Amino acid sequence: LCLSRIANFDDLDPLAQEPGVRLTMLGPGRAIPGDADLVILPGTKSTRGDLAFLRAQGWDVDLAAHHRRGGRVLGICGGYQMLGRSVSDPEGIEGYAGTDAGLGLLDIDTVMTAEKRLTETRATHAATGQGFHGYEIHIGRSDGPDRARPFAHVEGRPEGAESACGRVQGSYLHGMFRDDAFRAAWLGGFGVASEGGYDAGVETTLDALADHLEIHLDVAGLLVCAR
């Protein structure tokens, strides 16, 4: 879903480059397709703000119907927070102070705090046992019964949450899909084979961009001006 304050949207780039995946970035005013296998709620710069935006699009109704049909849902960072029972901001860190009802697909509650967590993380996916690298950049803490079924483990500690039915998951970890081995293991759960090579593709693209700049720009002159 393309939230109005979407953050870290490049989390999904590795999935978009997989031939076996059809990734649709759903914009405002469009209904969630009835044949979707998975709906991803991405990160956001304002969880409560985008929770209101999501409801204004009618996506909360679509998500409930998707879930009833047996569809899967993944929330990343702010999207993870939205999936819970409530999101509270008692100090008004993101806006006005208050509490909003979440989507209720995960049995967790989130409280916004002034402390911002920013760290690179090595994690192990709970369902497949596959290790991967990611990073956290968020405010807020989430807790509740569904945390007993973590999405991953970080240094032996549970991270994220999974619903009792196993079809709704949430995690604070960005960048997980950049890891070829993890992406292959995760897509395998949908019966999709991964072709891998995401990092190599990024390096090839950057090299091509550098070559293009050297041909069309006075790079040496620009470097002199930057000193």
C-alpha cells in the first residue's frame, strides 16, 4: 500500500525485481485486489497519520476481507504498529496526543516514546531459520500476546509478532529482502522460486551510472568545486 507518508519504500525493491513476483504499489482510491496473496503495509513517517489515511481509502475494510479470504498480511515498522489493537502517543511525539484503534489483526499494542531506535541488526527468521541483515529506525514499543510468536530472533530475543492463525506478521526490521538467501527462503513459503543476485544488480546499475556521468559531466571539475 502506498501510504501518504511512506518511508523506506525501497524495502520492496528486491521483491519487484523477482520474475516470479507481481508487486503492485497500490495508490490512493484503488481497492486491494481480491486475488492478492499478500498485502504489505510499509514503513511510515507518521503511524497514526497514515492509519487515518489508510481508513480514508477504505483499505481497512479491504484488509479485513482479504484476511477473511485467507490472505496474508505483513507489516513493516509503522505498518507493523498499525496492525495491532491500538497505537498510543501520550506525549504527542508524532502529532496531537491520544490513542487510535489499530486494525486489530495482531494482538499487540504500541506506545510511542521519545527514544528513537536506530541500529543495524543481524536476525534469524523464526519460520525458516534463515539468517538475514536488516536495520531498525523507529520510535515506539509494541507488546502483546502475539509477541510470543515472533517474526524473527535477534541475539536470542524475539522480534516482531505473528497472529495465532499464522497469516499476519509484523516486524520492525527494514531491508530484510535485500538478503538473497532470506528472500529465497521467504518466497519459498509462497511457492515462488527466487533468482537472487539483488546486490550484484545494484552494483551493476551504479557502475553504469558512474560511467554515464563520466561521459557527460566534467567530474574532475565538480570535485574541484566541492573542495
